[in-house]
Amino acid sequence: MSNNEVAVAKSEAMASKAKSKKRARTDEGGARKKRKAGFQQDDSLLDTEAGVNQAIAAMDPQLLADYLAQKTSRFGSDLSPVELADLYISPLYIEDTTSWQEPRNLEKLPAFLEKYTKEPEKLKKAPKLKGSPHTIIVSGAGLRAADVVRSVRKFSSKGNMVAKLFAKHIKLEEASKNLKEHRTGMAVGTPARLNDLVENGSLSLANLERLVVDASHIDQKKRGVLDMKDTLMPLVRWLARKEFKEKYGATEKPLQLLFY
């Protein structure tokens, strides 16, 4: 079976599963039965002091794809099976990073990027086309994205801006202006703002080589970008953009999808 056939089969299976979950299940007295969660979170892996969900580090591409599919089905209960299938992220798209043994915190993020980049020295360079980054890091909230920007400043230089593409204190017009005026090697943003900037033509995907999801970070309530509807749904819509799906499995220069 080819890679495309495997992806299609997974999509169809997910759609069928989502459709069956929509059917009301009742007992003999007509009372609705409670659904059992398909994934049981191990709270011992949630390090709130460090702000890290250690479970992400142990997930290979198949586990990550299944986890995303489950969360998408749960939070997208108002979507049709076809719509859910369109949002499916195949394990074939996801790069295996389980070999990374260091903590998945901001301090180690630059080293992580260097490890999973074939030519690490290029992380400090920017494509000639303005507003066309080679790397986009996606976070769940503006404040967190601002912290990520500070952590990857080592990759910026004169003529190579780390773009701030999130709504916190930065208007859409300002972000668009910065992209149009500066060469950008790396960008950090939130899903909704990133989508808006692509749609208005300010953010070019022409030179994009990797997408990095800031997945391990959790807040004091033990929630990460994959754990809340307001962040998960915009994220999967971003990752499932047609332009990306065409590049994930490309024979030459496939688009990297990394979960940190």
C-alpha cells in the first residue's frame, strides 16, 4: 500500500469513527450513557513547575496523529465526518522526535531545532523574499509566543528578523507591514493570526521548510495547545492547510512537521 493510500485509509477510518460517535447511546430506560474517554491523561507526566507535558516526548508519529484525531473529533463535534477527515493529520506527515532526550523547555528549543535540521547553519539565514520564513513555530497564546521569540533570538541577525505573528499587543496591520518590509528566517505565531496573514498575502509560504508545534508547554491548569478547543481547532486547521498537505509527503524537500 502506498503512502497516499495509507493516509486515505486513515482519513476514512477517522470519519467513520466520528460519525458513529454522533449516534446517541441509550440504556434500556432511555437514559443517555456517559462516554468513556479514549485517552487517559497520566497526570504524573504533567510538570507544572517546569510547565511541560512530558507525555509529548514519548509520542511517536502514530501516537501523535491518533491523539490529534481524538482531540479534533472531541472538540469538533459540530463538524461533519467529511470535515473532520479534512482536518486529519497523517502520521506520515509527522517527524519522529522521540530520540530527543533533553527537556522540552524554551532553553533547549534552539538545540532541538538544530538537531532536526539537516543544515543547522541555515537557521540563521533568511530567504531573499521578504516575509517568507523557512521556519514557523506555532504556540497557543500570544504571551507564550512572545517567550518563544526570545528563546530563538540567536537565529536572528541584521537583515534576518524573527517575526512576531501573534495578536498580543500586535495589530494585524503592524504584523503585515513588518513582513512586507523585512527578510524573515523564522516566525513565531498563533494559529488564527498565521492563517489571517497567509490569507491577506502578507505571509508567504514559498520558502517554508518546517512547522514546529509548541506542544509540550502547559499552563498552571495543566493545559497545552492540544488540550483546549480554542487552541486545538485553529491549530489543526492551520496544519491541515492544502499547501502543507501537498508538501508534507513531497518526494523532494518535504515540509517537516515537528512537535516539540
